[in-house]
Amino acid sequence: MRTIVVGGGAAGISAAIAAAKNGADTFLIESESIIGGDLFSGMPLLGAYTSLGKPCVYGVLDEIIDAVKTLDLGGWIGPVCDWRTVYGLCFDPEILRLAVTLLLKKYNVRLLLNSTVTRVDSENGVVRSLEIIGRNGMRVVDCACVVDASGGGNITAMAGGKVHYGENGRFQPLSLIFRMANVEFEPFLRFIRDNPSEGILGENPVLGKNPSEAAEALYAGGLPYVAVSSGGKIMGKAVREKTLHPCTAAFITPVSVRKKEICVNATRISGIDSADDLKVSAALMELSEQTVNLLRFFREKIPGFERACISAAAHRVGIRESGRIDGEYSLRQDEVINAVRHSDYIARGCHHVDIHGEGTAQIRIPVKNGQTYDIAYQCLLPKGLKNIIAAGRCLSSDRGANGSARVMGTCIATGQAAGAAAAIFVKEDRRDFRDIEPAKIRAKLNCL
């Protein structure tokens, strides 16, 4: 019997690799025509390194890094810090896409693209099969177990599990990630060095630099990993004059030194239920308009961007907050920020609590002393369901904790734990994921 992983984003990819390399016959089902989700957008892979620059996620991520380096196509940048909150792991997303796809091939993961699960056949908490619609019609796929890496707990909900959507009708803003090429790094970094108040710098005391010192260090490093702040004079004026939409900042990430290319995370639309496909789809048009306005702003106002051009826009609207399963245990915000340990942990996180609000609002609360926190195995186990395990941002958590655990590094960590658990489930002919000891999962990961 096969293991089915639903969702081809960071969590699903990691789960499929972990399951397959541990001997499970693994299907990875993705509704889009390409895998990756936001992993290949150009955004930094957050949650992989602590505020102190120490690795937090191992295993599958190490293999992904090695695969990018082995291709030797200029895709590796590495961990970069702006002395704001945490380190970001930076790649050329197109090289990363190739490397990850080749890893799936290496471990004989079977892909099923353009395929959406429309029905879950389950009885007494046990999923027997999934009904899937694709370009060539409907098919039914039998399974031993399912990894729900759908991003919103979709499979859990379809199987009868409870899923929490947002909080009191509130959701974090939607965004459209885009990239710009022909950006001159040195003039831009010099501008930040000479005008540190135009960036968000030095806000985490564990990093030990004030904004001016952080700007100087950023310039010396030569890589544009910095947030241009709407609290600064230049971007703030554009927001006040409504030539730009309200946002916290333009979060900039280097993706290619050769192409002089960066990624920008700055577009946003608030107040939209991310489970409403019609509203999410309609948001694409406004987000696209914001993207054009941001390009014009950077060209006209920010040194180093005079010849910048759009090199790519994300293939889909980015969703920060969707559904969270009601699990056997729920990770809490206080556990995240106080670096709490759990005896049944199967992954660790380190990213700050990050909750974007309306307009320029954003909450950022760092993890205590730049440490890590544990994610308990029970956070991945939906109540009432026996052979479904969750992975990624739909893990059981309160809203604040999810504001940390939703990032891609942590999604990779929970994904590989879910995939390893699935391999044990099949090999040992288990009937309930609760019967698997977390220590056995950690032994399979060989990295915790």
C-alpha cells in the first residue's frame, strides 16, 4: 500500500522525500502544474537558522542544499542576516527548482500534477482512498496513510477532522511575490548604510548591533538582504501620498549575484478569507497593480534600482494564513517565544512570531535568546483520524505560534517528520499514527 502526500510545497516535498528514502511507495499529489509553491518564489527560506546563525533544520534541507551546490549553476547564496530578527537562507529559485525535482527523481517519488483531491473515502477515522480529478478525468487512489501538506488542512477537513480558519474571521494579508533583475547591489547597500532609518535594522537585541552598525555590516557583506521600511522618510512619503499601498516594508532578498537579481515581498491585501477562492483569485489583479507601482517607486526613489526590471512574478497569490488542524496537542505562542522543550518533539523551530496586519501593522516577537523551540509530535495528529498526519503550516497551533511555524524552514522540518512517520506506519503495518513513538521518528531522521 502506498503513502500519499497531498500538496507539493515545502512541507509536501520534504515529506515525500523522507517517506520514499525510508522505503515507502510514495505518491506526491499537487493541484498545480509544477511543484514548489512558495519555495521557488525567491523568498528567503526562513526558520532554518536561528537569530544567532545556528542551523535549526537538518536532514532533507541538507540534501537540498547539497543538490543546489552540486549543480554548480550559481544557485547558492547561503544564510544572510540583516540584524533585524533572523537569518534567511537564500537561493536562486530556478536552480533550487531543478535541484529539488532531481532529488524527487533520486528517491523515486511518483508525481501526480494538475490533480485535485475532491473526495476522501474514510470510515471510523481511517482513510481508504482519495478521489482525484485531473486533466484526464477522475481517478481513485488507494492508500495506507496520507500526509496532509495541503497548506490549509484540506484533507483533514474532508476526512471529517476539525480545522480552524484564521482567528475570529481575521486572516493575515495576501501577497504577490516578485523579482527584479539589473539591480546594482553596491549603490543600494551604500544608500542603506548612509540612511539606516530607511531600513528595519537591529531590532533583535540578541544580534548585538544598533541600526547604524547593522547597516554598516550589511554594506560590508555585499548582499541586499534588508527591509526598506514604510516608517522611513522615502517609502513613508509614498504611502502617505498613496503612490504606494500601505505596507510594513519592502522585504528584499538576494537571489542571484550573476543576474543582479532580488526578490521583493511588499504587496499586500488585508481582510480576505484565504479559504474563499473567489476573493483570493480577485486579489491577483490588485496585487499585480501594486507590483507595477513598486517597480516604479524603486526605479525613481531608491539608488541602485535605476535600471531594474521585473524578472518574474509569482505564479499564484501568496497565502500566509489559512487552516490549522485541531490536533492532539496545540503549539502555543508562549512556547515559541520562550523556547519550550517537549519530550515528544519531532522538529524544531526558531523563527520569530510574525503576524502581518492591516496597512503597515506587523507583530514581530523573537524567540528568547536566539534559541529554538520544540514542536511536539501530537501537533501533527488530527483528532479523530487514525491514518492522516499533517505537515507544514496547517499543524495544530494557536495563531501566534502559527505565525512562527508557518515559514518554509519549519515546514520542511515538520514535513520530513511526517514523511518518516508515514514510512514507519507502512513498514510496520500500523493502524494509527498515535502508536508510533516519537523517538523512532527522530531516529529515522537522524538529525535531531
